[in-house]
Amino acid sequence: MNNLECRNHAQFAPTKNYSRGPIHHINTPFRIKDTDGEVVISCAAPGREKSDFSLQLKDNLLTIKLSEIDENNKEIHEINPMAHRGFEKNFVLSDKIDTANIKAQYEKGILTVVLGKKPAPTAQNIQIL
């Protein structure tokens, strides 16, 4: 299994659009970089505030949400016409991810989530009695 599996709520919904509430299921581009020591997830969301995001971890499922904002906010529309839309994206984390070592920051329109990896287990010699 890879270190990260991405799941969008839309893949569990019927093919017709039956969205309810403020969250729209849109294809939000996430960039995922998997290195030896960490996995970095980034997403462009210009014109938003860090308070618009929420991250939740439960049972190795990382959920990233961006709240929807008022469509009449012209300042946001001038920066990015799609910036008012919200999303919810789920990432299933492998056992190799150190869930106690997750960091997130929003800077210059980019949300970056850094997931540390657990050290690889070392071989252990077992004495035969």
C-alpha cells in the first residue's frame, strides 16, 4: 500500500449531483510529494484565510475541508472566481505515517500539510534456545 490514498466523498455518492449543504464536491487539485522522510500535501486556495480550513484526523483518515463563503464577496471573485467554493477531501494514511507528527500551514494562497513518517523498523536477531 502507498503511504497515502486519496478519497473524495464524491466517489461514494451516486453519479447524479445530490449535494446537500455548503460543501461542493469539486475536483480540487492536490499535489502530493512522497519522500523518504515525509509526505507533503499541498493545495492552492488563493484569497482565503487559514481559518477557512479545517483538518481532522480520525482512525488514519485525514480530512481536509475548506468552507464555502458568500458568493457576493466581490473581492474574492476578483482574485479567483472559484474561490468561494468549498470542498472536502479525505486521505487514508498508511501505518508508515507518524500521525502524531502532522503539521499544516497556509501561506501565500497555498495550504501545505506535512506528514512525518515513522522510522523503518530494524531487523532484530532472535536467539535460539
